[in-house]
Amino acid sequence: MREFSVPAMVEVPASANLTDAPFTRAAEDPGRVVLRRKSGETWRDVTAAEFAAEVTGLAKGLIAAGVEPGDRVALMSRTRYEWTVLDYAIWAAGAVTVPIYETSAPQQIEWIVGDSGAKAVFAETADHLAAIEEVREALPALANVWGIESGGLDTLASSGGDVSDETFEERRRSRSAADLATIIYTSGTTGRPKGCELTHGNFVETSRNAIEGAIREVTVDGSSTLLFLPLAHVFARLIQVATVESGIVLGHSDVPSLLPDLATFRPTFLLAVPRVFEKVYNGAEQKAEADGKGKIFRAAADTAIAYSRALDGGRPGLGLRLRHKLFDVLVYGKLRAAVGGRVEYAVSGGAALGERLGHFFRGVGITILEGYGLTETTAPASVNRPSALKIGTVGQPIPGVTVKIADDGEVMVRGVNVLTGYWNNEAATKESLEDGWFHTGDLGALDEDGFLSITGRKKEILVTAGGKNVAPAPLEDRLRAHPLISQCMVVGDGRKFIGALITLDEEALGPWKERNGKPAGMTVDELRTDADLVAEIDAAVAEANKSVSRAESIKKYAILAVDFTEEAGHMTPSLKVRRHAVMKDFAEEIERLYA
């Protein structure tokens, strides 16, 4: 058993709550720009005073509507400016925010609103409102529904005009660090979603310690970030809180608008999941191939990786530095410009990034700080930092957190970030929490310097008929890094050998067809049996197999005619594969592997 602890750098008083930072800043530095809001094609500055005033108006409306301290208020919306305002308004009214993914089906909405006992819901669009109405009869506790795009926020704010400033301030100060701030429901990859209880203290202590001790170099004066991941997910939520706590300028975007928004907002750091970085790399490679510059891009990529690796060993040699300088003009500068031109750091979480990709981006000039955490740990448990970076690991514990590896290899976490329990689920709480230690369900290793590596998922370990234990994650991560592969899932539990289901990335198929002389109209169903494409996937599988023993390697695979999607129930909103759903829906394809 190995254990590594980093002492807390910031102590938070028991009276602290999430609304302290924005209202203290509004009082002390009212003109400071704290957010930037999209207005047409431009961005409008939002000062600390303006933000606090908007939060106050909506919080007073909630108080007037009968929302009491501790009441749950659900919030269903994509990532946008109003999400952050509403989150803080709910907290300022003494209530508890319950996020719902914008893509949730009516049955999922019914479960989350019903299980949490939410008294009110904010819904972004007419479709969201319709989905809530569809299940409203089954939700007797639901008293109010406000539409974000249908004028509901203006109506709510105007209804709170009779609530005095004294009443508002008393309510805002009614919550302390130990009080519940949010119930975030897990993705439900292994069953019905569980509601994670996270307190004001969890968010305040975790964000302040992460800023001071983990990413201090990232959050310097003048820092800004453009948030485009779902705020219903704990990763984006923690960054939202961290920006408000530290005064970093925050903007909001979504994936369809991301590239033009990056160009105009020009953030200094980003956060994303590995799939985003894979898409950036693959897209750049495909564009270079289409322009007849594939050889130059590959040489530039190899140089970036070699340069980054050399940084770990000291200083790159003269020849490597000269090549790097040349490719900085030809390739790297254009990649940095695509994300606004000012990004120096990016924080990655949610899945394994891959060592090669990490070195590539650092060589390009964007250092990716890979971290690890779960909803139950208020997002970060560990993270790489500019001053303590080991590419290929998920870093050291953040200050205030201890990580240990149990005798069976399970990663366990204790500290300021760990949830208090699962809402209405005492059995799950007892199973996951033991003497303050949270059992993550992930398998990992700690090196002598306290850097954590994640090697697999305890419940996803496959045991072949021959008794070999196989962690699917390393194989899946390597395969997903291939430009033509969108998703994959390794199978083989109780079987004679390891197999895999593979889906194709439709965005990458267009350029590939053009380069390989295939008809533009060839469908995915036709391509999955094309000899040239199969040869590429064969090579990708062979390359992934080099990372494991013979008994763990993929012997057979099937290329599916469709991708795994959230709409089909195969992916969670945070882009994790729902293994049980894939196993059920593609049972015939799996059986054919072993026929």
C-alpha cells in the first residue's frame, strides 16, 4: 500500500460559503471585469458589481417565490452566461442547485427532479420546458418552472422587488461551509444515477487549494478562460467556481460556436476532455494531408514530441531547437492561433490523454496539465502542474488531499474535496465511504514522487476464460487516438480471448476517402468492409496490442455501422461509454466475434 499527501495551503473558515467571493469583490473592487458575455459577434465586459446585482435580483425573486434555505432548485441548460448567474442566485437564496444535462430525456429529468425533491426548475429552451411538462404530473413537489429563453428570468427578478436588502443578506449568509451546495447526479454508466452531495466547503476549499497550490502559474493576473464543457458536469462547475473565487475572467461557449468564439475571446487557458485534443490533432493532420503537406506535418509532430521529451531530460540540443523554431513558424503558430493565440495551458480530465498527445501539445507551446477526479471528489483529486509535471501521469494530489493505493490496487481519496454522501442512498454511501476515504473504483499506482497513474477501472476488469485479468482502458485509449476511430469498447469477460467493437469517425472519413481514391458517396456501412480501411484499423489494433501482453491483446474486432452516441444511450453526457448499454445493443456483433 502506498500513500501520498499534500497539506492544505488555504484554510477556509467554517462560516464560508460560495457567495462570499463575488459579493466581497463587488464591495471592494466593483469595476473589476469578472466575466465577458457574448453579445452578437462580440464580447461585453461584466463587472463585479454588475454580476452581484444580477445574482441579487434573481435570488430575491427566488425568495419571493417561496424557495427556502436547503430547498433544491434544478437547472437544465447548456453552458451559457445565465447558468453561472443562476447557480450563484440559487446559492445566494440559500438553496441547493441540481444540474440536469441539456440532453436529458424526460425519464431522466423525472428521476433527477423527483429523487432530489426539487421545488423549482430553470429550463433553457421550449423543448426543455416541454420535456418537463411531459413528466410534471409525477413531480408533486415541483412548484415553479421558469424558462430562460422565454423571459422567465426577467419575470422572476421583477417579482422580488419587495424583498429587502436586509432579508436578502440574511439569507445569503445563512449557509456555511458544511451546508449542501449542490446535488450532482452521476452519469449512470453502471445503473441509475446517484446524487452526489457536495457542500459549500467542498467547492470553496477545493478551488482555493487548487488555485494556490496546483495551478498558480496558470491563474496569474489577466488570466481568462472560455468554458464550453457542460456546466452540469462537475469538471466545468469547479472551474466556474475557481474563476469566481480568484477573479479570473470567465466566458461561456459551446462546441458548435467554439472555434469562432476562441478567436474573439482569446483565452489564456482552457479545460477540455481528451477527445477535444484528439480532434484538434487529427483535424490538423487531415488538413495538412488534404493540402499536400502531410509529410511536413508529420515531421513537425515528431519534432514537437522529441522537443517535449528533451525538456524532461534537461535542454534540447541545438539541431532539435533549430528544427523546432522552423516548425513553429510553419505549423505550431497556426495551431496556437486556432485557439485564440494566447493559450499557454490547458487542463485535461475525464479520461486518459495519452503520453504522445501530451508531448505533442507541449512541444507546440500549449502545456496540457492532465488531472484526475470524479464527481464524488468535486472534480480534482490530483493534477499535473507547470512546476511538477510528469506527462503520462495525472499528477500529484492537490493541496488538502491524500491519495493511497489499496492492497487490491484501488485508488482511494481523502480530503477537502470528498463528498458527504449520496442523496437518499445510504447503502451506496456506506459502500463508497469508509473512515473518510472514498473508494473510487479506479485502479492505479503512485510513484515515489506521489505522481498518480490510472491503470483501469476495478468493475470493468475483464477476466478471460483462461483466468487472465485485463483492464480495457489502456487498449481503448490507444485505439481512440487513431484519426479514423471514434469510439471502441474492449470485450472478452469469460471468453476465450479479448475482442473489441470499433466505430468510425465520420468527420475523418471524408478526407480519408479523397486521399485513397474512394467515391465520396461511400457510406460507413460500405467503408467498414473496405480492404484499405480495414488495413488501417488492423495496423491501429496491432499498435495498441504492443502495449499489453499476448494474453491481453485484441485477437478479433468488429467495425460497427454506427457510432456510439448519447442519443442512442451508448454515451454519457461527459463522453464515457455506457458499457452495459453497448453490450446489450450489440450483443449479436459480440457473439459473432466468438462464433
